Amino acid sequence: MRTTNPQLHRRRALLLFGLLVAVATLAASAACDAARASAPSGFVGTVLPFASRCGLLDHGDGCLSDQDLDRMQEAHVRIVRWGFRWSRVQPLRLLPPDWRVTDAVIGSLANRGISVLPVLTAPPSWAAKTHRTPPLDSPAARDGWRRFVTAAVDRYGLGGEFWKSRYGRLFPGGPIRPITSWQVWNEQNLGKTFPPRPSPHRYSKLVRITDDAVETQDPNARVVLGGMPGYVHPRAWVYLDHLYRQPGIKGRFDAVALHPYAPDVRHVKLQIERVRLVMRAHHDAHSPLWITELGWGSESADWFGINVGGQGQKRMLKRAFSGLVARRHRWRLAHVFWFDWRDPRRGWVAAASANPLACSHTPRNRSRPGTPSSESPNPLARRQRS
């Protein structure tokens, strides 16, 4: 059961993410032999469920608040994953981009020393049938996406216009945290998030357009594939295998991303191993793997094995993240993001509730997992273009 005491919520929020950071920095010595190095600062991050910053266009409990920022800073959060929604920037085709929402979110986080991994997603209604439909079905949609990504990288990337001008006015003397990695879509191997159906061929078109746009503004920025849940149809590793078979795609991204939800740590590891096998089979073993979502819910245990209760959540957190830190070099893991920063309202996965429980929620609608039938270069380095 969740407590309704706000002070207990606050303590639990800091405790859970603090535990993540402690696991990331100390697990190697606590659980592994001394030869394994601990993870660097920023290896562990969290996912933000908010579309905007409180006080700008939104109010209430579904936006990024000062309280959230304070707690993240207290918990030593160094990186977050956030949905960079095109529909929020340019809802109308004939109007120029409106960066107020993204300026507020990215600037507020940077001012606290927190970097952002943006998930490029959510086209406006003039570019796609739904916010989940990839903008590929017309020249206007494709060109609009290219312009959106180009403008975003120009504004928030290394040496971007935001950091040169407006950021200094909003946050005088604040630390600059340019965006250096861009994630292309989310869970593209699911029909509900890549309608009408998952298609490696269509997704490869989106990756190419995005990569071209990123490359024109910041040749050193990284393009990260959208995070894929493993035990769905198609399996993440099957989808990835088909994606690699698309002509010329391997030179268009710098990292693979996985969402290895599972009822136990063994199946988390199996999913990572299966994805790594596919990467090696396609001669891409040197590329890093990002875990851009992972977690267990604090609700009472259920038959899916994803909600495990408060104590179960703590136990699974320690086991999973200790193992990920210990195998960080073997699996070439760049980052791991806990899903997500706050519990949602009951019955609504997409937004946050008034009771912030840092790192204490996973989706209730995940499919039940099935049973699945030495890399030294810098895992954050940009691949060489062919």
C-alpha cells in the first residue's frame, strides 16, 4: 500500500534514488570483486513523465515543479530522459516553433546540473494522424520533422543558440548542459507506439531523416535508437535484427536502446544478452547499449511480476542495478534510466501524481514476459561516418 503522508513520500523519494546512485557507485566493491570498476557519475538516470514546467503553461501535479528539481538535486540526479514533443513546439504548421516549454524544462534542469536525453516524438496533428504515428506519410510531414530536429539541435546542442542567449537571462551564471545525444522515438517495436504496426523499414526512414538533421548541426552528437521492450511482439532482438538488414542503416545511429522489463533479474540479463548477440552478429559489437527504461512497481504484487510491492521494489532495484554496474563493460552499457521519477495517478500511466515517489513506478499494462528461447572504446563516442 502507498502511504499518503507527504513527509514519508519525500523521504522515500530521496531514499530510492539515493539508493540507485549508491548502487551505481558502490555496488562493484560491495557485490563484485575488486577488479571491477564502479560506474561513473551520471551512469544512472531517471525518466521524467512531465510534458512541461509548472508555472508556464501548466499547473498542478502533472508538470515539473520546483519541488521535483529540489529533490532531484538532493538525490544527485545527473541525467534525465524526457519526451521532447514536436506537437508542443509547433502545433500549427504555419507558425514558427515556440520554444517556451522546452526552454523552461531543459533550462531548469541544466541550472541544477542535470543533463537531458530528449526523446524526439509526438508529431502535431498536421504532420501525422496521431501523436504516436511517425511523420512519414507525406513530404510535408517528413520535411517538417527534419526542420524540427534541425532547429532543436541548433538550439540546444553544443554551442546552441539557447545557451548563448536566453539561458543566461533565465538562469544567470547557471551551468551549461548542452544536449549531446538524441533518441529517435520510443518503443517502435509496439503497434500502439508506432502505428499502424511495427516496421523496421519505416523506422529506418525516420532514423535516416533524424540523423541527417542532427549531423548538419552537430556532427559530434549521438543518435540513439528508440528504447525497445524485450518481451513483446516482435521481440526487441528480432526487430533489431530486421532493422540492421535495412540498407545503410548501421551508419546512421550510435547506440541501441532497450527497455528490459521482466519479473526477475535473470530475464533482464537474458534480454540484454539477446540484443548483444544481434549486435555482434551484425558486426556492431563496439556500439554502446542504453537501458532507457527499467523498473518495478510499488503496488501490491501481481501476476505480471512487474508490480512487486515496496519492499520487493527495493530488493529488485538493488539486485538489478548491482548486476548492471558489474557487467557495465562487458555489455558496454552507457546509461541506465529508472522508470520513472513519480508515480502516476491511478489508472493514468502518462502523468504524475501529487505524491512524488522518485523511481517507484512502472507501467501497469506491460505484457507478461515470456521465456526467451571485450569492448574497450569509449561507449559514449560518436561513430565514424562511412
